[in-house]
Amino acid sequence: MKPAPFEYSRPATVEEACAILADDDGARIIAGGQTLVPMMAMRLSRPTRLVDIARINALTFVREKDGEVAIGAATRQCNAERDPMVRNKIPLLATALPFVGHAPTRARGTIGGSLANADPAAEISLVAVTLGATLVYRTGNEIAKTAAAEFFLGPLITALPAGSCLTAVRFPVWKEKRVGVGFHEINARRSDFAFVSAAAQVALDEEGVCRRIAVGVGAVTDTPMRLAAIEQAFTGRRIKENELRAAVNQVLSYTEFMSDLHASAEYRQRVAETLAVRAVMDAVAQAEKINAH
Amino acid sequence: MRTELTVNGRTRAVEVEPRTTLLDALRDQLGLTGAHAGCEHGVCGACTVLIDGAPVRSCLIFAVQADGYSITTIEGLAPGPGELSPVQDAFCETHGLQCGYCTPAMILVAHALLTKNSTPTPEEIVDAISGNICRCTGYAQIIEAIALAAERMRGTNRPPEQVR
């Protein structure tokens, strides 16, 4: 369990990091290393050079701008988890973060690292897709952005061009007064990979009618899946659990579910329905507790 | 590559390959064998050390990445030679260990928990040790040990032992 030899660089800036990546096809970025290092230890990954971006200050921030909260790619998960702006403005991410690995991996693991790794079971990716986040990256001297829905292409595959460095992820902030969130996942043991996860954010008006809803399920298909049909069906309506369950059941019946030793496709489908409904109903209950006036 | 590691309050230079994990540097270069090499890919937790007070897997960070951080290993926890920290004492008393392989890491995560939370609930204790595997105890005595240490540390009416 020892990685193959490699060279190590610690550039001071993103520009420098991109220049090193452009010069060496075998170079890989390391931020928290909580997935990359095990892969290297098992020699499933053999980079010729690691470009360490963990201490680039320009990649470590949480800030609000133009109705979005942007999080720097190298921001550690433990810091995002404790950040008051994340808690207040992106409550769904704050609720999901404690499910990411466990405290010792969150102490090193980064927000951008989890996104760029694109594990189908990753909670941060699910929240990004559910809320319609935007990912910002740098390739050489060019800065580009892509919607989360287009960023994830498959298990561990993203639209990030070779030699690029993810720099930030921008989450839309919901301005409604009564916003609630819900997050659920099932795994074999606490802190392990999810077999199924579900995330929901709901905004209610003063009458309790749903004004906006976002719901997604993770770990069941190659990439996190947003249930857009549910959002269309329930916006402008009062959400009732039996109607919601029927609608989710209908939407998921068109989906091809992953199957592995731990969880069959049939199991994943059944659990995805239950967790999606629970996540939405939790979000509704939380929003109902907020006084509209 | 030359790198400087600050471990248990002392800064020492080590010469390592980039691929040398912090775990191997601690054990082989600095002779601190309290961090145990279990799975070496981040699953078992036996190699856990504290970095700036937070539990981290020392097998998932390369030594060359660790300069400038304050690293605490189990060797840095006891207040003096021949003494034990309150958490270590509690583990002995409640039989919170059998073979001892997971123990240094369990004690470090417990120490980190009690440093920021002097009154943990059983759920918070379970959450704190959820990244660490023990194959002997069944965990019940470990949870008991941490609860006992918490109670004692509250009783002493002073903050937990400062990590050197």
C-alpha cells in the first residue's frame, strides 16, 4: 500500500498550477487527497507529479455575490460545514456536509476535490446538481464555467478539460422567507459511501403553498439526478405526501438504477422513492415552522 | 525532499521521498510508532493523528504536505514521563482496549472531541469515533471510557491538558 514514486510541486497561485499541469500530461492536482491518495496507495492512480493546491489562498473562501454564494475549490469541507454563510444561505449544503465521509476526512477533504472527483455517491455533487450550482474552472489563461448538470458525465468523469483547475462552485441563494431543507442517505455504516441519498429544498409562501422546490437523488445512477418533473408538478401547489409519493414513484420508474453487491437496482429504486419523499417532507416541515411575517 | 515537521511541539527536519506518507515519516524517521499502520488507504483510522487539533489520517497526507502544521501524536498527549492523560487513564480503567492497535487513534479522536465539547452525548461520542475501526472491544467500553474521561475532565474545573 505505498504509492508509486512521483514529483511534488506546491505552486503559489492557480496560474502557476495550470502552467505546471499544461507542461506535464501525467500531473494531477492534489487538494485534500482523501480519495486520490488511497487510489495512489492501491496503484489505481499513478500520477507523475502532484500539484498541491491546498494552500493557495485564492482558492479558499466563502463569499456572497450577485445572489450566489461562491465557495473556493480548496475550501476544506470542515470549514464549509462550520461557516455561518453556508449555514444561512445554502442550508442544504450545510445539512449534507456532515454526511461527507467522517470528521477526519472532512478535516482535509475539500469542496472542489469532491466535485472534481465526481463519485456518484458524493453528497456535495448531489447538492450542486439539486440546487443548480455553477462550477468555475481555469484552463491555462482561460476562465470558464459550467452548470453542475452538465459537469458530471459519469462515475468519476467530468466535463473538466485536461490540465484545468476547478477554482470555485457557486450556489444560488433562495431569497424566499420560508425555505426548508431535507437530506437523507442510507449506507452500511455511518460515514461510509451512500447506497442511496436524497436532497430537497422547498420554499413555501405564507399560505403554505410551494413556491419553489428542488429535489435530487444520488448514488443510484452514474451521476446525481435532479427530479425536474417533481419540481414542475408541485410548484404552485400544496405538497401532500401521498401525491408526492405517487409522483416520485412515477418519475423513478423511468430510471435505470445502478446495481452492485451492496444494493440491487430494485432496492435502490424503492429506497430512492422513500428517501426523496422524506427529504421533501422534512423540507416542507422545516419551512412551515418559519413565520412568514 | 527536505521538509520540516512540527510534532508534539518540536520541529525537526526530515529527508523524504514525495511519496512518503506522514505516517511513514512519523514512524520511520522520527521513531514515533504510536501512529499505527493498518490499512494504509484511509479506511481503518489506526494512523489518526491531530493536525492543528483536528483528527486526520496520517496515511492520507504526504509528509511533504505537512510542514508548518502543528502535529500531535499519542506520544504528545501524556502530561509527563510515566504519566497518562485523563483520556488514557479512562481507557485503562474501563477496559477500553484489548489488543491496543486502534487505541492511540481512538484516544486522539476522543481528546479532540473533549477539547471542543466537554459534555458530549453518547451520539456525539459515537460520531467522533465513527471513522475508527476496533475489532476487539465492540466499542461499548470505548464509549464508556470517553464518557468517563469527559466527566472527570469536567470535574477538574480546568480546561483539558494543553497539547504540547
